[in-house]
Amino acid sequence: MKRSAKCGKSFAGTTKALATEASDVHWLRRYVAALEDTPSTLSHEQKVEQFLTTLAQRHDVAASGQEQAFNAIAFFYKDVLGTPLQNVDALRATRPAHLRHAPTIAETRALLQARRSVPTPPAPPTRTRRRGA
């Protein structure tokens, strides 16, 4: 049985959403294309590490994209090929830090004071409807 057919049957046996399946297929195609330039002497884990590192360094793929790629490849090795990946230690993109900023009391007072000093614009004129029109 061809691997693509086996992969399709493996997808059919899961409860993955169609969008997840499409994403997995996308990442698997990119991985298979990258394998053409990868030495065959490397282990499966080393090939995955090299692929994920390349995504981070050369293709500027976000951390979430790398995670999707890794999950798709891990699924492929485990459920399609029957050889789960062991330790994959690739360079991963880092998620940006979410810095929250709350204004200080002084900044809040200054903002409110500035708002009070701005004149309120006049209300737009209202249209009156003529009767019988």
C-alpha cells in the first residue's frame, strides 16, 4: 500500500478537523520536499531537527507554525510509518513576550485632565421629517 493511501486512511481514523488535516498535509509536503536535500545517513530525529531548525532560521516560521509542522510529522512517523520519534531537539522560534502596560495613576490623571480640556464638538444638526412627504 502506498504511503499516501496509508496516510489518508490514518487521517480517516482520527477525529481531526478538516483544517487540521489540510495543515498536516501542507507540512508533510514541505517536509518531504526538504528530505530531498537531506543526507540519507541521518536518523529520522536528525532529519526532523534539521527541518524545524531550517524553518526557524531561514524561513522565519513562527513558533506556532513550527509546532504544527512538528505535530504533523510526529503523527506521520507514529501512525503511518509505525516508528514514533524519540528525542527531537531542534532550534525553535520563540514566542514574543506579551508585555502588558497599565498606566500609572499619574498617567491616568494626565489623560483625564487632557480630555477635560478638549472642547466637546457641537452635536450635528438633526433632520426633521416633513409630514406628507
